[in-house]
Amino acid sequence: MKFFDIIRKSSNAALNAVRNTAIYDFAEEKLTPQTYAETARPLFLLSKHFSNLYHFMSFSVSFLGIFLIAESLKNWIYFIILIVLGLVLFAVIEIAKSNTSHHVFSSIARKEKSNSLFLAILIITTLFSFFLSVYSANKAVYFYSTNDKFSENVSMLQTNVDSINNQFSTQISSIETSLQTSQNTLENTNNKWLRIAANKDIETSQKALTDVLAAKKKAIAEVEEKHKESTTSTSSDGQDVAKIAAFVFGVFELLNIVAYYFYYLYLSNCLLEKNGVLAGVGTNTPVNNQPVITPSFTMPSFTTPNYTTPAPTNHTTTTSRKIGFEYGSNSPVNTPTPSQTGRTTYSSSFKIDTCEFSHCGKKYDRKAHNQRFCSKECRIRNWELEKGIKLNFSKKSK
């Protein structure tokens, strides 16, 4: 028993050690800053594939709606003509909508004015596709959700009516036979008493036949009323489902516009981020009149040596990177003034400045107008802090 206790305790200790150390790896993985291209890429792929899929969905639903309309014509010539025209029209609309959206939304992403003709075509095709998709979805869903139930209701009505006819047919046949016998007796005899009895039987039979026919009519009317209620309920349920389907396709059409917009905005923001990376993130140097955005969160390096750290100075103003449609801010980053950076300038031939590395902060003679750090080591350590990674040097570089 003691041996197994040791095994159990040893296992628990090892497991606890793994758990205690794993949280550091997990925290480092979760808190490592990512670029906008990496962060928004899943949403970009979703927008891309959703737009491609919705073009096919919109075309299919529109074709289904025109198919139901053509089928109601009951003429195969008109049916073929309407189907062919519908296929051509819907294909042209989807292709025009796709191509014009490329020009319009790419212009919007570049902050340029869109071509008026392309914009008009996009608006017209989008509105036409919107109303046609909503109408077709409504009609198609209503038809396929109620057609089978309507057929079942009609079949059930016919079955119930046949059952009622069979139920009353025996009584009606018996009364008609009795009535025919009395009429034959009345026609073939001259006996006064027999004629009186035959007339009485005829009156009784006619009254019984009237009552039976009235009961049959009432039973059939009740069955038809139930059928009407069932049909009305089925129709109402089908209309509710059809309205939901029409609403869903309307939302899809709007989401398709949003997907178009984000698709090209993502590409524009990635290009902006690329310019910032090429210029050197954190230098506040605009490239091609575009602002350079620096991440608002920096991953601390656990291998950074301990420095005597004075109070850090706010040497620059950074713009937070937004998670979503926009990458940072589209407004230029203002170059910080000496009062904002905490730098001290002198009128002499050299300038004394403070090292911008937060773990150093010592004074140094600035030998270039864009020098920010007192030494190469501070510049490398600052880069490691901003990137959250360790810079490995080869033996030759050292």
C-alpha cells in the first residue's frame, strides 16, 4: 500500500509541476501580440467564402421562384421560354453585381471616389436581387411547406366523403326501394284500401329519404368545414415560415454587402500594415503618406537583463490597434514635441538626450537627429520588448 501511495504522490507532484509551468506557456501564447492580418484573417476568409456562396444561393433561389411561376402556366412552350430567360437574366445580374462590387468597394477602401456608372449598376442589381430573392424565397418555402399537406388534406377529405356516402347509401337504397314498391302498387291496383296504404307509404318514404339526405349533407358539410380549417391552418403556418425565409434572405443580402466592404477594407488595411512594417514599427515615420501604427501592447521578454530602471518617460504617442474592421487610425500620427517626449535640447553643437529604452533612461550625446537610444544594446532590447521575441545573433554578427 505504501508503494502505491508513493506512486500516487509522485504522479500528483509531477502533474502539479506540469500544470504550474504550463500556465506560463499558455499566457505567453495568448498574450503574444498579433498583426492585424493575422487577427482579422478568419473574418476575411468568412467574408470571401460567404460572398461566393451567397451568389450561388441567390441564383438558385431566384431560379426556383421563376420555375414555380413557369410551372403554373401549364404550357410547355411558355415554360421553356421563361426558364431560359430567367437563367440568362439571373446569371447576368449576379455577374454584374460581383464585378461592380469589386470596383466600388475597392475604391472605397482606397478612399477614392467610386465610378458613378459602376455604383449605379451595383445599386440596381443589388435591389433587384434583394427583392427577387425575398420574393422567390417566400414563394418557394410556402409551396414546399404546404403542397404536401394540402394534398394530404384533399385526400383525407375525399376519404371522409366516400365513407359518409357508403354509410348512407344503404339507408337511401332501402328507402328508394320501398318508395318504388309503393309507387308500383299505386299504379297497378284499383283497390281503394291498397291505394290509401300505398300513398301513406310513399309519404313516409319520402319524408325518411329527405331526413337521410339532410343528415348526409350535414355530415359532409362538417367534414368540409374541418378540411377548410385544416387548410387555413396549414396556409397560415406556411406563410409564417415563408416570411421567416424571406427575412433571412433579406438579411443575407445585406450581409453580402458588408462582406464585400470588409473584404476590400481588409486588403487595404493589410497594405497599410505592410507599409508600417517596412518603415519600421515604432519609428513614427509615415510611408506613402500613410500613418505607421504601433501596437498598443508589447509582450515582455523574460530574458531581458535587470537594469537600474528610473521612472520611464512618455517619449512617444502610439495609436492603439483596433480589433475589427479598421486597422489603427486613418489619421496621421502627430510627431511628438520635445515637451511630450521629455527630451532636453540645447543650443550648443551637441545635444544631450535621454535613452528611450525603458530599462535604461541614462543621458547620452545624440550624434544623429533620429537617434533614440544610447547604445546598440538598448536599441536591440527595446526591439525585443516591442516584438515580444528574443533576437538571436549568429556568431559572425557578434
